[in-house]
Amino acid sequence: MTDAPLILRGVEIWQGALDRPAQEAMLADLREVVRAAPLFSPETRFGKKMSVAMTSAGTYGWYSDRRGYRYERRHPSGVDWPPIPESVLAVWRARVSAERMPDCCLVNYYREGAKMGLHQDRDEADFSWPVLSISLGDEARFRIGSVDRGGTTESVWLRSGDVCVIGGDARLVHHGIDKVRFGSSTLLSDGGRVNLTLRVVD
Ligand code: MD6
Ligand code: FE
């Protein structure tokens, strides 16, 4: 466990926060989540299918289509989202708060070639809560800009077991994933990257 985070544009990056056994245990829990609520690739509000496959756990799941970005109470199949695994909640408790648990754990799955454009996470009601992310599997280049659109950006490689906290003055910074170094980790047998983002929604 790292004892101090790297800070890039106000984003806390806890490198190596989860050891390999913790990563494997979390991945096993996520396989259960995906079994109950299968991955799907939503459309952006511009009608373009996202390259990242997603699902969620918790009270709410993040969803997108031509009507826009929002949280939904149910998976597109109509089932409730499964509960957020305890292994995931434990990271939130340790890094953010033991008082309030997240309402949503968005699961992003990057197959070969998948990426995520610069965006802000702003579909939540209360920006005083940070968004916490956990990276598992292949390394990815995480790009961070500013709260305002445009301007310069900086990037950092996120590796399996890294935890990021985007909060405070950085809560609304633009960020995205440029690319994933496919096959760089042995955690997922078929390669790829999983990123979890935990949010307080209401
Ligand atoms: C990803 N992450 O790492 C995309 N959002 O695949 C995010 O969009 C993100 O890492 C909010 C807070 C932390 C993040
Ligand atoms: Fe995000």
C-alpha cells in the first residue's frame, strides 16, 4: 500500500493500492456482477456506440443513449443492478468515507482498441463527494485536462491495482483514457482492462 498519492492536477493517484490477491478477489466478485447484469455498449448522446462495454452495481447504474447521460434504477434488461461487492466498498471506506457509501459502481470494460474520450463526471447531484476509480488489468494512459474545456492536458499510466480519487477542486476536471496497452497485464486471462468508478449519485 502506498502511503502518499501522486497528485496530478488535483487528482490523487494511489499507485499499487491493491495487491495482486486483492485484485484477483475483486475480479471474481465482478464476474458475479457481470453475470447478473451483463456488459453492454451504450450509445453516446450523439448516437455513436461507445467502444467501452459497461455495466453497474448499486442502487443506480450509469446509462447513456440519444436522450443523454443519466442514472437508471435498472439494467436495460429490466433487472435491478446487483449490489456493490464488499471488496469494492472496502476501498471506498478506506479512501473516501465510512459514513456514506456510493450509490453506483460503474464497471467499464476495455477490449482491444477501446478508449474513452475526455469528459467530466457531472451526472451526480452533489459534487462535494469525490469519484473514486479502481483500475484492474491492462495499463492505460489516463489524460487529465482542466475544469474548463480546452487548454493543456497531462497524462499518467494507470496500472492494475491503482486507485484514483477525483474530488475537491478537481471534481469536475476533464479526463479520459487515450489508449490501453493491450495484454500488458496477466490479471485478465483474455487481456483487457476493467475500471470501476464509485459515485454518490443522489
Ligand atoms: C477509466 N475513468 O479509467 C475512466 N472518472 O477507464 C474515469 O472516467 C474516471 O478514473 C471519474 C473518476 C475517476 C476516473
Ligand atoms: Fe470519468
